[in-house]
Amino acid sequence: MKGIQAEIYLLGIVIIWGSTFAIIKGVLDQIPTFTFLAYRFLLAALILY
């Protein structure tokens, strides 16, 4: 059972990771690149803090 559970988790990670490319492409059509990067790094800094 642990092997199947690990594969399900990995599949979920792949789906999330793969969908980020489409989301980023859509967001970059709405806001400038450097604004997006600023928000992205700000969010990362808050998470790591």
C-alpha cells in the first residue's frame, strides 16, 4: 500500500508542477514580468521567514 500511496503523491506533485507553467503564462499576459517576479520572490521570502 505504501508504494501506491507514494505514486499518488508523486502524481499530485507532477500535476501541480506542470500546471504552474500555464498559470504563469496567463499571469504574464496580465502584469509586467518584473512585477510578477517581485511578487514571486516576496511570497517566497515570507514563506521562508
